[in-house]
Amino acid sequence: MTTLATYRSSRELFANLTLRELRSKYKRSFLGWAWSTVNPLANMLVYTIVFKYFFHARLGPGEPSGLDVYSLWLLSAMLPWNFFQNSVMTAISSLVNNSNLIKKTYFPRDLLPAANVAAGLVSHAIEMGLLLVALLAFGNYRALEELPFVVLLVFLTALFGLGFGLMLSVLNVYFRDIQHFVTILFMVWFYMTPIIYPIAFLHSRLQTIMKINPMTDMALSFQATLYDGTHPGWIELSYFALAAIALFVVGRSVFNRLEGGLAEEL
């Protein structure tokens, strides 16, 4: 409740910080906001060629949508993953990049990583909107029926990323190796999450191990709602929701404990 009250009282500053991030994201770029769709489409093209045409991976039609398009299945989980990863990576350096602002005046410091997550959320909304149009174009009208679950999953992904970003951003002030370590972590984490391959391809014992990873349930839930056209499994949704809330609480606690020395460390 204290966090919500802080954000409410600082909503104008939070909005300005978010707008600043949005304006600077593609500043002096020829394609501008088009890059928010070019990057995931390029990844989709590479993984589609490798897994579908080189490894001859076959998904089978979605149940009950009947959709059988690997590219759309891939984007259903890859776009949320990219949103999560980009939010955390930009949040990590938000305090260090705004050291002059932190030293000059007081304001809730957690607004800086939160603004990065909010800016990423705007880009993600555009990407998901385009994906929804593509799903409808291929005849998957059931995705519209599951739209409330998609909105809930996007919110939980943002909460998960914000908690992770809060914790790592303040730790990065004290230990600058954090941002380099997290780059490697995300590379391993991506392949340990069933985004570019179906989890059914794995041995049952390995599937059980991978289910410990909350992002596995994130990917499965998005694939269920968008590609299969059905609601996500309640166990998967509940586990991901609990993980997102828990990480946000831990991230806030770590941030509150360490933010007192930010000005001195920066």
C-alpha cells in the first residue's frame, strides 16, 4: 500500500520519466518505432528457418484453435520474453545512468527502473496488438475470447520484471559486474525456457525440472491463450502469479534497504 501511495503521489514525475524513456529509445533512428517490430520479426525468421526447415520440428495444430503456424506459436511466447528481458536490462542501468539526477534532488528512486518497465510495456502492447491481428488473419478468433487472460499475463510479466529490475538496479550500483553477469544469465535462461521448442519434446523428468522455472509457466500460459485459444492452466497461472508477486516483494525490500546509500555510491 505504501508503494502504491508513493507512485500515486509521484504519478506526474513517473509519467514524465516514462515519456523520456520512450522518446530516447529510438531517438535519431531512421526506422524509429518500427524497430520494436523488426527485432522480434528477425528473431522469428531465424528460429523458424532453423527449427522448422533444418530440424524439421513439427508442432501439431493448436487445441482447440486448429492453428498450425510455427512462427505465430514462436511469437506468442517470444514477445513476452523480450519484454521481460528488455525491461530488466534497461532497469539495471537506470540508477547509474541517472546518477546526476539522484545526487541533485530527492524523489522516489524506484521510479527510475519502474519508468523503464513502463516504457517497455508500451512497446510490448504495440507488438502484442500486431500479433493479435496476425492471429485473427489466420483464423484464430478464439484469441479474442482469451484477451482478459492475456492482459493478466502481461501485467504479471511486468510485475515480475519490475521486481527483478528493482533488485538488480540497486545491486548494480554497489557491484557493477551485475549487468554483465545478467547478460549471460538471460542467454542461458532463454534456452532453459520452452520458447523456441515445445516442452513436450523433452523427457518427462527434464520437463519436471524445467517447471521450477517460473518463465516456463509464463511461456506455456501465453502459448495457451494466444496460439491454442484456450485459458491457461490454473496451476501454471497460479505458480507464475505467486512467483511474480514474491519477486516484486523481494525486489522492493532489497531496494528499500540499499537505496539510502545511492547518492554516496554514485
